[in-house]
Amino acid sequence: MRRLIARIAATLFVLACAEVPAKAWAHGGDAILPVRLAVTEWASALQGRDKTAMAALLSKDFPEKTRYLAALPLTPIMRVDLHHATLNITGDTASFTPVVTFPRVNMENPEAFALSLKHEDDGWKISAVAPSMDIADDLKIRNSALQHITFDVAVKLKDADTHDPVHARVSVRDAAGNYWPPQGHATRIAEGWREDVGGDVLVEGKTFAYVNPGFVLQLPEGNYEMDVSRGPEYEPQHLAFSVKASKVPSLDIALQRWVNMAKRGWYSGDTHTHFLGPRSASLEASGEDLNVINVLLSSGGNYFSNIADFTGGPDPASDADTIVYITEETRHDFLGHAVLLNLRELIYPFGWGDPDTGVHGGYDFPTMAHQADAAHAQGGLVAWAHMPFPNAELPIDVALDKIDAVETMVFGNPMREHPAWNARGDWTPPAVSPLTLWYALLNTGFNLPGLGSTDKMWNSQIVGSVRSYVKVEGELSYQKWVDGIKAGRTFVSSNAMIDFSVDGQFPGSTIARKTASELPFRAVVDSRFPVERIEVLVNGKVAATLENPGALRHLEFAGSVKAEASAWIAARTFSKHELPYQYHLTGSPSIVYAHASPVYVEIDGKPRRSAEDAAFLAEICDRTIAWAKTTAHYQSESQRREVVALYEKARAVYAEQAGK
């Protein structure tokens, strides 16, 4: 991730340099480039609050240099915008204005500065930084309650059927298309990785605020439109209203639930989010009608997130309908990432290796298997994160019975190949889809329920837009929800709902038969955006299909499939319709999709076997073993031998099945 941020920063640097107006240049490129470099280095030192770097950039004639440097750590800057500025060079002096800065504590009020530069013996230096009033019109806030005579519009939200108050996600715009945030929310929100995550979100260029059941809009006279959403089980609402001094409205909005999965015993959750505080997590989850939200502590080098929020149980911000649990993601950018749920104590290290999740020169120990053992020892659940990559230790840990579940859908279309990704660069495997990898593991005899999550790290991701539904008996509790995952009673959803059974048995169940058997199935699909088809799978192959040419929102599919030998049977449903909720710099839109975890069929007591899939997984093991032998950095050769022996033990499981 740090490499990603560095690439983004480099891109912004190039763009900033490229957009200085050419008509203002008085000299050729050789004269211009050193001045631009001095300006961008100043911007970098300002944003990084680097006093040492800044001191080297300031001219010997810079006024009150000591005071300027002393104030640097006190003025955190979110962003420095150079592309509005004009550069003028006259002999040994230059001006660059306006440079626009966005203070971290008040992003909505950017400040403009005029930079003066002077050429000295050791190059161009900043000789003065003066305030400027020259802020571009497109950066000025015009729709603030502080700039207008406003009226308080009270809004109340409730469920149309139960009349219970509900949270939601709202966006209000005036006739000109300007966003007007609810009281206590910002007009503009941060868009960068890990920047001010929580309480607001961007969807297709629109800003939304997460709100309590009762909130206030401060609006001047005019005509307005409001979009109100509450997760995939509610119909979104669009309404228009007017505000006049003589008639200030109060809005009572009833949101209509079109499906109620909790009444069927299916409770939704996001297994994988980041950077949200407990109360922000509760607010966003409630606004998306999400029953469980897991906020994962993580690290990168010396950075640690959410450490002070960990309690070893459901957070006090939880309530009867929304459970918040602060837990952990354990990460090595070659071996893989795993979600550790239901932890009572944190497991260190969160991230290790060199150079992204650990530190330069760091060791490649422990293994992911060691981390899984530590989680299981305290009753935790281990789920492999955002398949398919990184996956170097995934088949190893599955063969060693270390993995309880796998995140089969996070970004984009899980049926398409995902680009091979490996931040270490040690090994780039062929591109593979999440489903291909999941099905291979299932086909080689391992029972692995599927999970859906968002890996939310940006304000352009909606929690629960990809989610896991877990079957729970009786009232919801976090322990019951985790136990349901362990039992395999799950389905993955990015809008569609699927209720699937085989011979009356739910996902996670095992059906025993003496001989090959014809087995009845039933799949019920509900989706606000109609799906194209339902597919029933036997060992990953489509065995039965129901098309939906009439674009119905409710489908029921009953039939039978034959298990010739021990098998897994599951169902999936989808359409090509893209949902913009998972789109950001490194992600792509989700499709409408749902996939039930398998029902297992055991014929004559024999395990499931696939020589082809075992050979594919053994190849991953081979490459991981080669890395451990030749490239990995361990504390001692005895530790290297320990890891290699562990990995070879797992490889033998696949080799035996592949006949190698």
C-alpha cells in the first residue's frame, strides 16, 4: 500500500508540473525545471511537516525563518494544489502563485499563497511565502450555512412497516446541483487512502452523509432534491421539496423494506473494513442496515491503526441491531493476508516482511500458519482475505487445516480473472479468478465457506456493499454469527439474496449416501436489480440453470442434480449490472451477485478428490517453498528449515492427490 501511495504522489507531482501554464514561462525548459523542482520540494516538505527539508529550501533572506519552521508541525496540510498557479521568472527571481493548500483540520477552507523564489549559489530557494486572495472559483465553498440566511429543516426517518426509527445515507442537492450536507457534516470530504474515513461517502461523484433517524438540514430558500438509501434490503427514495421563509418544511420519510433476510434467519455482516472508529463504524453500518461490522487493526512498518479501540469483545458502540467488533488483519504481502475474527487478545505482528507491511530488513517470520494457530488458540476465526492474491501460503494453510473461511468477493467481478498482484515482486503467479481458486480448494476435499467484504479504506467505498449473510438460530449475537461462519452457513451478496438448500439441508451441511445419488435442490433469489440467471454447481461445474428473461425480482428454482461421487453443491446468481459502491483508485465496481456456500455430499465415506486441481495448488506450494529456501529472510537457518518442512508437509497433501 505504501508503494501505491508513493505512485499516486509521483503521479500528482507530474501532473502538477505539467499543468503550470506554458504562456507564463519566460524561459526555456532548462530554466523552468529547477524552479518547479524547488516549488514541489517545498510542497512536499510542507505536507510532510519536515523541518529539516524545509530549512534547506528556504533562502538566507527568508523573513522570520525560525518562526516559520517552528510553526510547520502545527499546521497539518491534507493536500497542496499547484495546478492553479502561474510561474514567472525574471532573471534571478521568480514568482509562483497561487499555491492552494487544504488544511487537514478544515479542508473546506483552502488557503492560497504566493511563493517568491530567488536563485542563490546552491540553486533556487524560497525567499518568501505570502497569503494570497487568488483562490480559483471552483475551490470556493458557496453552499455553506455560514454564508446564507438558512432555515432548519427537521428530517425524521423510519421503517415504513414497523415505524421504527432508522439510520440512512442521504444526499441533498439544490437546483444548481450543489450538495448541502446535514448539520455536522462537511460539504467536501477527503478522497485519499486512510484520509478522514467515517461518516461520509462518495458514490458516482455524489457526496452522501450517514445520519441518525432524526437530523437537521440548514438550507436557504430554494428547491431541493434528496436521495435516501439504506443498504440493499430497502428501496432507495428520491424526493423533492422546497424551503421558503413563510413555509419551512418538516420531512417525515418512511423507507420501504422490500426483503427482510433477518426474518429468514440470515444476518448480514462485513468481515473486513479499516480505519473507522467504533462510533463511525456503528453509524455507517446502521445506515446500511448491516448487522455486523468488523473493523480490522492493521499495520505498515511503524504505523498501527485503531490500537486504542480494541476491547477483545463487541464494542460498547454496538446495539441490538448492529454489532461492532474491532479485531485484526494479519498481513505479509507475499505470503498473504488473513482476517482474524473474534479475538480476545491481539496477535503480533500485524504485518511483517520487507518492505511494505513490515520494515526494510525485516524477517519473513512468523508464517501465516503460526498466526492462525495463535488465533485458534483463543477461539478466533481465520478467513483468508480478498482472494485471489496474495496467495502464496493459502493452499498450504488450507491443507494444514488453518483456514476456516475465504473472502471470495471483495472487488469487481469474482468470476473474472484478477490481475496477479504481489508487492514483493518475488513471484507473479498467473492471473486467476477468486472463484477458480475457491473451487480448486473445495474440489481437493476442503470445506471452506465463502465470505463477502469490502476491505473499506477509502471514502469512496460503502460498508456492506459486498457482504456476508450468516444463518443464525434465535437472536443475533456476535458469537452466534462467528459460529455460523465456522459451520459454513453463509452466502455472499452484492445486492442479490439467495436462499439455497439441497435435500432440505442448508449450506455447511453434509449429506451422506452409500452410492451415487440424485439430490433435490431449491434456490430462492430476490434482487432489487434483476439477475440474469441462477446456476447450480456440482464441483464447480454448472449442473442446472434457470434463466430470467422476464427480469423478475423474485425467482424460485427447484430441481435435482446428481452426485456421482463425493461432491460439493452450491448455487450462484448474477447479472452484468455494475454497482459503483466498490470503486476507488485500486478497485472496480461490483456486479449484482450472490453465491451460496456449499452443501457437501459424501458418497460411500470417500473424500472429494481432483488430480487437476491438486496439481494446480501443488504448483503454488512449489513456488512458495522455493521462495522460502532461497529468498526469504529468516533469523537462522534452523528457522528456514522449520518453515520449509511445514510447507513441504502441506505440499505432500496435494502431491499425493495429484499422483506426483
